[in-house]
Amino acid sequence: MRQFAVVGSGPAGFYTAEALAKAFGDKARVDIIDRYPVPYGLIRFGVAPDHQSLKAVSKRYDQVAESEGVSFVGNVTVGRDVSAKELLDLYDAVVLAIGAPHDRKLGIPGEDLPGVVGSAEFVGWYNGHPDFADLAPPLGGTHAVVVGNGNVALDCVRVLSKNRHEFEGSDIVGHALEALDGSDVRTVTILGRRGPHQISMTPKELGELGHLEAATPVVDAADFPPIEEDSALEPGHRKSITILREFASAGPDSSKPKRILFDFFAKPLRIEGDGKAERLLVERTMLDERGAAIGTGETYDVPASLVVTSIGYQTPRIDGVPYDDRGGKFANDHGLIADRLYAVGWARRGPTGTIGTNRPDGYEVAERIASAMPPGTDGGRGGGEGLTALLAKRGVRPTNFDDWHRIEAAEVAAARPGSPREKFVRQEDWLKVLGR
Ligand code: NAP
């Protein structure tokens, strides 16, 4: 019998567990460890609450968690409750699937002012992440800025722009819904340091901005290169640019009270204000021959009492695990970090790709593991039983998948009308459901 630990229960963790279970059948046990009693990582805490169809993939993960030989071990933090080295003593292979939940920093003056938040914090706040429950982003000003031209930036812009009833059917947490309902924000500027051709936004997500009830996109046609240059773009990307061009030619819908201003070729230099964010000093850029943004020296102010920086994520470090500073992920060679220690998903590749990208990634690493220790061989390690004994000595009480189902049932029972659930946000609320 082989014993495997997968650390992290987001998409990358679940696809890896699924692949290991398929490759080894009844010749292995797979423990999916998570720091929270609730599973699914990015699906629960990252995917936008109004994108419920994307979250449906968790049903597939349920089947994995409930399959023979796979266990969910929640409420256990690797690096605090148990070290990576201890896990390697207990398991034949350890796969780190902890994602990239920390914000990259802009590294400009004023970034620490109140009113400046990273997208991981902002998204975590409206998605019920316990670390960001108390974020209270300031929504009392009329102007907000989102920095970055990726899909996460689009999520943040859309959430800031929607009316209350546009969240019907979503699982946005109650505290965020109430705060957004009372928001005074009327203009959200989305800053890109490069141009329309350099966006990292996908067509479906961009297209949604054209169908908002109270907000209208504003795009300047002068920012685009000649239309002939679109033909060289990859088809999906070309579709995104076509949508942007349509926004530009349609012009803003004057019947809508909120504006989403696309400000391209705009690099933030400094965030300023009297004890809190009030405006961004921005430099106009142009592209050099390699396509990088270079400053032109022309600067201007953009008002903003809320600044959301959405410029990418990084993986947190775990003591004793080699780290790639530049990439913001674990140092690894095709998923292999060190003997019997692997990384998958964003912890392996960095923060790019969709949920589905993690499937081949997890399967590839599972294959590597299967060829290093073929099914039918035995490593003689303690596995889950050993882990349970170690945690008991430390006073740590893990949760299992049945516990999650009890929490989930309580969340569904607490749902407001039209919402699939009211997420419980704090660790103590989850544990209270379990009578702890
Ligand atoms: P991303 O796609 O890598 O976009 C990051 C953006 O930040 C880029 O526009 C980048 O511009 C900009 N940026 C980076 N450093 C900057 C700086 N110092 N100053 C100004 N701008 C800076 O990352 P993401 O939006 O966090 O998304 C992560 C992944 O999740 C992506 O693969 C995304 O597609 C995926 N995702 C998918 C969905 C969905 O399918 N619905 C939703 C959310 C996220 P440059 O190009 O100039 O570097």
C-alpha cells in the first residue's frame, strides 16, 4: 500500500488526487489536506460568486473525496501543525497544491495607504475568505481604480459595478452584498500599463461588461492599433479585442449611472492621499519594440478612494521547501521539487490558466509518481494513521468530508432567498456547526 498526501483541496489538489486514485486503485491511500474545514480552495474563495456554473465542477471533486481510498483531512495547516519534512516521513509522496493566494505588490509609494487592497484580499472579502472578513474596503467615495488587465481585474470591476439584484443566484457573502449595496462608487477605472492588444481578458468575461444593468463600459477608440493588426491575433484573443472595439464604437450608454473606464497605456507611479488613498498618479506609457510598457514622462491624476491591485498572485512559502522568488512559486522541475516532493497547479506553474488547466497538470504529476513508485509496491509508511496520531499529540483535530457536508447543509439552510448558500466565513463558525 502506498500513502500519498495532497496538500490543498482546490482544483489542482482534487485533480491530482483523482489521478492518483485512478493510477493506484486500491493499492494506495490519498489524503487531501487543507488548512480549512471547508474544501475546494479557489472554487470557494476565488471564483466569482456570480459565476456559479464554474463552481459546479466541485460536484466532480465530491465524487473524488467520497471514493474508496481518498480522505479529506481539513483544519490542518502544513508548516504550522505539521511540517513538510514530517509529511515526507509519513507519506511516500507529498504533492503541494496550495495555489497562489497572496497578492503580488506593485512596489510603488502609497501602496500601504488605507483604501489600497490586493485582489486576493478584495476577492476573498466578497467570497467569504476568513482572512479577509474584516477588510471593509472603502466604498464611500465615487471613484475606484482596479489596476491590471486580467480576468481577476474584470471580476473585481464587475462586482463593484453590479446592482444588488444582479447578485441573485450568486453565493456572494452577506457582509459584502450589504456593503456593495450601499456603495457610492459610480466610476471604476481599469488601468492597463499596456494597450488593448495586450490585455489578458477572455471574451466571455469581457462581454459581460456590456450587459450590466447600471454600468456601461467606456473605451477610447484612439487606443487601438489599426484594425488590420487584429488578424494576427490568436482567435480567442481577437474576439476579446473585437468586444473592446464594439464598446468603443457604441460609446457609453448614457442611461446607466455607473461608468467602467478603460484607461490603457497607464502605469501607476504613486498612490496619494491624506492618510488614505485619494488618487493615483499615473504615467502615460507607450510600447517599445519588445512590447514592454515604457513611460513617456506625461503624468496625470486618477481619483480613487479605493484601489484594487490585480496584477497577479504568488504561492506562500513553506519552511524547508525550495522557492522560486522570481516566479512566486515552488522551485520545481516539471512538478518535482525534491525527492518524493511535488508541486501542481499554480504552486507549480505560477498563477495562470483556467480551472481546467489543472487537470492535465495533476495527471502528469500523478504519472510521474506512478513511474517512480509503481502501483503494487509498498513504502511501509504511516500515512493517515500516523498523521492523525501526530496531530492528536499536538491537540489538532482534523475534519473529514462528512464534517464538510454538515457545514454545507448548515450553509444551505441559512441561504437568503435565491442564493445557493450563505457561506459561513469564520473558522469558529465552521467548527460551531460541528459542535466544537
Ligand atoms: P493575469 O491574467 O496574469 O493578469 C495580470 C495583469 O496584471 C496583466 O494585465 C498584467 O499586465 C498586469 N500587471 C502585472 N504587473 C503589473 C504592474 N506592475 N503594473 C501594472 N499592471 C501589471 O492574472 P489574473 O487576472 O490574476 O488571472 C490569473 C489567472 O486566472 C489567469 O490565467 C486568468 O485567466 C485566470 N482567471 C480566469 C477567470 C475566468 O475564466 N472566468 C477568472 C479569473 C481568473 P502585463 O500584461 O503588462 O504584464
